[in-house]
Amino acid sequence: MKISIIGAGIIGLSTALTLADRGHQVTVHDPAPGSGASHHAGGMLAPTAEVVYKQDPLFPLMLAAAEWYPQLIELTQRYSDVATGYRTDGTLVVARDRADNTHLEELTAYQHLHGMEVERLTTRRARQLEPALSPALAGAVEITGDHQLQPRRFTQALLDACEKASVSIEPYAVHDVDEVDADQVVIAAGLGAAGITGWYEGERNPLDLRPVYGDILHVRVPEHQYPLLTRVVRGFVEDRPVYLIPREDKTLTIGATTREDGRDQPQIQGVYQLLRDAIELCPALEECDLIEATAGARPGSPDDLPYLGRVNERVVVSTGYFRHGILLAGMAARCGADLVEQIDPPISLEACDPMRHRR
Ligand SMILES: Cc1cc2nc3c(=O)[nH]c(=O)nc-3n(C[C@H](O)[C@H](O)[C@H](O)COP(=O)(O)OP(=O)(O)OC[C@H]3O[C@@H](n4cnc5c(N)ncnc54)[C@H](O)[C@@H]3O)c2cc1C
């Protein structure tokens, strides 16, 4: 089958690779591959730590994505040698003060209620695992099932794998699905999907997407401190969430703020908040080199669930992955490819109907 994918972020590329591996002739269209949210993401694959109260329809999608992630990595590495930064060392979640610890305890109870594996640790044990953590922490848990990768590297690996799997990458934007010569089209253009026409009736695009900005920092750990941390550390500091992701290339990512102010540059307030809170959890960070402050826009939907489904006999929509798109790629690639091939995906996508916010 001849298939066009609009958008070369992590969602479009992983779907393209899956379909090419299934024997289809795939073209990906994007004027700037890998330049969207996927370029700015932290890369946590965290179905448990990222659980959000009362978002039950999201849990099965996140759990399926985490379960299938090793297959997506294996598929990528079957075609490409480019390292993805995929690591399975697990995650610590820590609380800075007593109020933060109450929050952490409530979150842990909620996770246990949903059958998730979270182990309470003494702060002493947490510091044995990660000696760079502050001695002043009030609580800690370990989540061994939450992993990470390096999104920019993974995008490069996916691009390389796609090329080796004979996917054609066309450096052009598509504004109307009728512009492309294909049997099937997948709209995977992140926020750009809201501007793509030709697949719905009426004036208004049914996708209700909005940019949710996040500031994020990259630092380099000096030789004498490396490895400052050996696993992902997430924390609450005066109820603000912050995370630290150590990488094998001796960098460390600190993220991420959440704001809907329409400003696409990193904001001083956000950078300050991230550094201050990260240093509260890991004081030695003060000695690192700041190498990049950046801001990206998460493709948000009104109910924080993706838009993933078939909308007519030629078009499948796959966008709106909001804060979890790197993780959800593990599910989106497989289910998106199934939708294109008109076979039932292994999990229910009822909650992700792309037409559910049509007005
Ligand atoms: C600061 C920050 C931190 C994050 N951290 C995490 C995290 O730790 N874990 C996690 O799971 N998720 C995280 N996310 C969310 C994640 O980055 C997104 O959900 C995910 O990258 C969405 O991928 P995508 O491929 O749908 O979109 P994008 O990466 O935005 O890609 C869309 C692509 O479509 C192209 N495009 C747009 N319009 C058109 C058009 N008309 N024609 C052709 N191409 C077009 C763009 O050029 C772009 O390359 C984070 C996001 C941010 C901003």
C-alpha cells in the first residue's frame, strides 16, 4: 500500500517505520523533521510517575506504550546503529519538605490503588542509591518500571532507520490531504494537524489542539562529578514538580515548566524556578555547565487524551499526545499502523476518537 505520513516528529516517524517494516511504501512529509515538541522533550517513559488524578482513560494507553516500548526500540535498532539513549535504570520520586511528602504519600496511595508498582524508601536508602541527593529530603519512592530515552537522539535514530527501511522523507509541508498521492494518509503533524484540511466536513477542523509550553534545561556534568545521578529523579519542591534526567553523554536534563502564555522562548521565571528547585534536590548541580535553555509546545487536547483513530476511508489522525508523546509513541506506532491496515488495534481507542470535540 502507498502511505503518506504528514509530520516527522516521534509519532510520525515511529508510525512510518512500523508501516515500512510491514512491507508498505511509505513517504513522510515535513519541512523540518524532528523540530516540534519531540525536539524539546525530556524523554521520560513514565507511565507510573506521570499518572494524573482522574485521568483513568489515559492509564491503559500509557501502560500499553511502556510494555511495547522495547519492541519499538528493537525495531529502530534493527535498521539503525544510532544510539537512542534508552535506559531502564528506573526512577526515584522525592519530596523536599513535609507537605511535599504528604503529596507524595497521596500519589503513592493512588498509584497502589491502580495496581502500579511503587516502593516506599527511607530517605537514607534513597541517598545510598543517589548520594548526590540533598540530605534534607522528607520522603522518597522508587519506581523501577519508569524508564527514559534521549528524544533528539531517538528522532535521529528513527530518521536513519526510516531511510534504511526505504521510507522517503519529503521536505515539504502538506496543508490538505488531497495534496498527497497515497492510498492512506496519517496526519501526525503535532500542533500543525489543526491546520490540515481535506478530511472533515464543514468549516471547522474537529481537532481542538492548543500549545502548552514548557521550559527545559540541559546541563553538562563536570568530569569530577560524573555520574552525578544514575537514574531519573523526579521531585516535588513546595508542590512544584521538577525532574532531573541523567544521560550517558554526561549531560543532564532539568524540566519542565507548564504554561499557556503563548510565549515560545524560555522564560526567565521558568529557568529560575527549574534551577532553584533542582538545586534544592541535588545541591551539586550548582557546579554544572548550563548548555541550553529551550522551550517547546506540547500538543494539548481539552481532555489530555490523544486524537488517534480513523476519520474516513483514507485518513487516520494521530496527534494530541500532550505531555506523554514520547512514551505514547510505543502505543501510537503500533495502533496507528493497525488503523492504516484496517485491523483492530490490541487495545481500545474509544477514548481517543478524533471527532469527539467536534463543535
Ligand atoms: C518541555 C517538554 C517536555 C516533554 N517531556 C516529555 C517526556 O518526558 N515524556 C513524554 O512522553 N513526552 C514529553 N513531552 C511531550 C512530547 O514531546 C510530545 O507529546 C511529542 O513530542 C509529540 O510528538 P509528535 O510527533 O506528535 O509532534 P511533534 O514532535 O511536534 O512533531 C510534529 C511534526 O509535524 C511537522 N508538521 C507540522 N505541520 C506540518 C504540516 N502541515 N505538514 C508537514 N509537517 C508538519 C512539524 O515540523 C514537526 O516536525 C514533552 C514536551 C515538552 C514541550
